[in-house]
Amino acid sequence: MMKGIKAGWVMVFLGILLILSLIILGKAIVDECVRLNGFYSMKKVLVSEKKQVGQKGENSFSIDDINRLEKELSTKNISYTAQSGMASTSAVYGDNVYPVSLTGIDYLYTQFRGRVLEEGNYITQKQQEEGALVVLIDEELAWEIFKTDKVIGKTIDIFNTAFTIVGVVEKEASIIGKLTDDGLPDVYISASVMLELDTTARITDLQIKTVNANTLDQNTTEVSAAIRQIGKDPSSYNISDYNLKLALMEQKPLLLVFVLGLAAMLSLAAYIKNLTKELYILIKNSCKTDYFSNVLKSKLGEIGGSILEMVLSLAGMALIWIGIRFTLYIPPENIPDELINISYYSDLIKAAIQGGVQNRGYVAPQAELIVNAADMLLNLLLCVSFVLGFLLLYAGFRELKEWNMDTFKLTTALGLFFLISLGILTVEAYLMGLPYVVNVKGILVAWVFIFLNVVRNIKEKESDVKNV
């Protein structure tokens, strides 16, 4: 019996911890992804080649292409990056060669990528226009070469050319940054300079500032039309609206809160139903021996108390609904014309497989890697919370019926579990380099869900005892 009780406590605690993990860490992951995407955040469209850059680079962009796109889209907020076609790139200092991850950027890069500068500055518009031989390196390379991060003004050689260091960027400390790290120090030079010095270099992706078009494909449609206008085939590129990607990521923690809140509302609805039934039976039985008016007077306390509980329960349901409601976004391509259409979903699966085959060799840009890593973490938390978290919690609640504890003691114990779980998740967020986020609505809804389940289990236990 004692072992069963201990196992029950453990299951309930782990269930609470896992369910809260998506509410706490999920929001933090989304916020970190937004930060890593720079000042413009996810309000952008990413255009990238579907296949690895070939020797001819038919699908790569030129500076002239980008200038024409700016006119077609009536915007000056287009950032581009260039990548070398060589198998590896390196930086040279003295007789030492250091393998690096080299990227050619423009002066707008910082608006679309949230790298933190340790000192110095990014490449300016003037430096870009003048073709200045300047470079940014990360702190890892600075320490490896110079044994200090105070390196502004020092030079390193890239493509047998001396570049002056103008900035040092911090290494990404968050879990998303580490998941997208290729293990090499990051080095940034002007994309226009890179195209001149490296004949294999190509402009491989564009980031275009857009407005949030809600759930419409307006942004991708406009960008595709502009790409077609400059003489390129839009089907040769992955064109993604990150406004929509953000909507999909944000709703995953909200979906769990919605389910918790809906379950809590159903518990309150069941409680109101039982109160109504008990009140009806009370009045009906009392009316067998007395007039209805007299029953109301004599049972005023009981009747009034029951009505007050029902009103408070209805108010609680309304408050929960206000806290959990959100607009669900489902990509249009995932919605069939008919509700049940097996062939439609099989075609989706086939298209996904074929797309994966066609994109073999595709090198995803950093912006896409960041979003993919964040989405992978969210999906993992979603599965853990929904499947394992609920399974453990309900298995523990089932054991509650066997525990000889009153409502106050049990609620106090679970409240302590709740606080400990929040503390553990706060420490986890810190260790993973995620921002400190307090999702107040989500936390409150989760607590209401747990509390109502405790009350329901105790009521069921008392009802079982009475029936016996």
C-alpha cells in the first residue's frame, strides 16, 4: 500500500512537471526564436534555392536581381547572404589556418538576424557601398587566434586578402543556437566583396520584410509574382512566409492550455449538473410534505447556497474561456475539400516524400535552421505534455481515490508540487539559455484543471463510500 501511494505521488508530480513544460518552455522557445530572427522578427518572407548551388548557379541571385525585386515589391528591406561554393573556407593569421563558417552579408543583415555584438559594429551601408575589406568574427575565433576578444582593428586573411576586424559577435548560448551550430567559428564579410574574391560564391537566399497578412498567402503570392517578373521561376525556390510559421509555433502551447481549460470547463459543467439534480431532488422531496412557498422559506440557505455555487461555477467557466480562447490556424493546403478524404491526405504524404527527395543536397539558410530547431523542440514538448504528461497525471489521480487525505491537505500537497515544477522549469529555461517567460494565463488554467480534478476525485470517493 505504501509503495502504491509513493508511486502515485511520483506520477502526479511528473505529470504536473511535464504538462507545465510546454506552457513554460514552449513560450520561451517561441520568444527565443523571435529574438534570433532580429529586429524584424518573423515578419518576413524567406526565399532560398531548393538545391545546392551548382557550378553555374542558375537559380542564384545577382545584385541586379535584388535591385529589381526591390522595385517590384516597392521595398528597400531586402537582405541577402552569399555562400561559397568551396567545400570549406578558412581564415589565416600568420602561419595558422583556421577553418571557419564564412557568410557574405549586407548591411541589413542585423535587421533579420539577432546576433549579439560583444564589441564593435556590423558592416555599415557605407562600408558595403565602398567595398571595404572588413570582417566580423565570433568570440570563439577571437580567443583562438588572439587569446582575447579585444580585437577591433586587427587583421586576418580571407581569400589571400587582409580584412580588418570591425566587430565581435557572441556565440549563441541558447539551445536553439547550439542545435543550429555547425561547430565552426562564424565569420562575416560583405557579400559584394565575397562575390568579387570568390568566383564560386553565390547569393543563395533573400529575406524580405513583410507585414502580417494573417492566415492568407498574400505575402508569398506577391513575392512569387515579383520573382517571376525578374525572369526567374518561383518553383525553383522555397518561398516561406514566416508570419505563418510564427502563428503555427505560437499556437502549440496555446493548444495545450485550451485542452486543459476545456477539461476544466467540462468538470464545472458536470458539477453544475449534479448541483441542479441535487437541488431538484431536495425541492421535490420537500414538496411532498409541504407547500412550495414554505419549502423555499425553510430551505432558503441550502437552495441559496446551491444557486450561488452554480453562478460561481458559470462565472468560472466564462473566465476560463476568456483565458483559453485563441484563433486556430491550419495551413490551407492541409484542409481537404471534403471532411473525409483519404486520398487527399495520402497525396499530401506523397508530396512531402517527393519534396524531400527533390531537395536532396539542399543547404538550408540559417534563418530556416533556427525556425526548424525551435519547431522541433516545440513538437517534442507537445508530444511529451499531451501523451506522457496526461497519462502520468491521470494514473496518479486514479490513485487519489485510495488515499485517506482531505481536500485541504491534498490540495496543499499538489500546490507544492506545482510550485516545485515551476521552479525546476525556470532553472531549465536558464540552463538552456531561454528567456524568462511567465505565461500567467496558462499557469492559472493548468492549476484550475489540477484543482478541479482533485475535487472531482475526492467527490467520487465520498460517493463510493456512501453507496457502500
